[in-house]
Amino acid sequence: MKINSEYVTSHNEDPLITTITINRPSAFNSLTPKMVLEIGNAISNAQISGSRAIILTGSGKAFCAGADVNYLERHYRDNQADSFQEFMNDFISTLNIGVIRKIAESPIPVLASVNGIAAGAGVGLALACDVRIIAEDAGFVLAYSNLGITPDAGVTYYLPRVVGLFKAIELYHFNTRIDSSNAFDLGLVSKVTSAEDLPGAARSIAMKFANGPTKAFHEARRLFDGSFRNSLGKQLQLESEVFVQLTQTDDFSEGLRAFSSKEPPKFSGS
């Protein structure tokens, strides 16, 4: 099944995997409010379609170059300060709630297949995903300080957790371009591959997700995210509660059966 909106393409080469492609290559897949809504809708559709994994990628030479600065500049020039502030509040709220949180709270795993540059909010899109892989000639750059603004799209939440607080501050201050090799060394990505091999590598990883215990994946993600704001006692309590709840799932029963019979488990996500 293939679904096209103006700037986003969603298709299933395999019934278990939905690939969502940001498709505005002429502008390096930079974001407008309409695009943000389309990405959010594509993610929602994938989550309720029966897919068990999502691949998020871009078309052309970029993964996502962040917000469309030319679009923002036109609005800034044509509107008074109060109107522009309201516009930006709506834009960022839609991005944060309708896309970033939707990825982070997804009931199925989301893989970022970073095919080209990810800048600004594009970095946030990638970091919100469960796992990231990257093409050799791709990279990351924050780009915010050149505009005199601070990061959005969850960058200040995720980046310090991956690279450390002071490295994150440094990357923001100096707008350092992080190439694929440095991204791997910093832990931003789990795999580097050639541009030609990237789609196949993404599908291979997504298939492992799709064949895995997706309910447990989702609950583990919630536990990991929450661990940074919980005390040890609170985290141990949550771990215990979730663990016990998951023992009531079909996947746990299948995991026990497969372990006893020394066979690969066949998880259903239920």
C-alpha cells in the first residue's frame, strides 16, 4: 500500500513495515506547518495500520534540514511581532506534540534512516526515534545558533543524554557538523553504511523490530526515558510493575516456549 500526500510518502513494501519518506527534496526536506501535519498523520496511520515497525527517511540529498527558514522569513517580514509569535508557537507546538512525542511514545519501534544532512529540527526528528542508522556521506548539524535561537524538537532533551551535557552545549555553540563517523563515535547512530546500502540496511533492522516483542519494546522505551527523572526506588518500582504486566502477554508465553524448546521465538506483539 502506498499513500501520498503533498510532501510525505508512506508505503509498505512488507505488510509489517511502513516507510515514511519526507518528500520535498528541492528544499532539502525543510519543514513547513503543512509538512509537519502530514508527517504526524503518516505516523498515526502507520501505528494503526497493523505495521509493527516504521522507517523514517528523506528523499534526495537531505534527511530533514529543519524548519524552512525562507518560509519563516517571509512570515516574519509580512506579519507584526505578535502575529509571528503566535504563528511560531502553533508551528512548534504542532511539531513537538504532533510528531516528536508521537514518535517517542509510538507503540511500535521507529527507525531513522538518515540518508543525508539532518539539521535543526531534523536532528530532533532523528533523535526521537528508537534507533538511527546513517549513510556515509550524511551528517548532523544543529544550526540554531546561526539564527540566534535555541534548539527545539526535543534536541535539548535527547542530545545531552546521548553525548553528554557539555558536548551538547559545544555542538550548539559552534554549529559543528557531525559527519557519519563522528556520529557513530558519539553514539548518535548505531550503524554507518553506504548510501546505496542504506535502504536495505534499514529494512533489515526494521524487520528485526517487526518480528520482535513490540509491546515489550514500547514499555522498555518508556522505562528508559523515565529513568532520568525518577529516583532509584521509583524506577525499581516501575520496572517491577511493567515486568509483571508483561508476563501476562502472549509474547512472554511464546518467549518461554521458544526458550524451553530451543527455537527462535515467533512474537506477535500481543
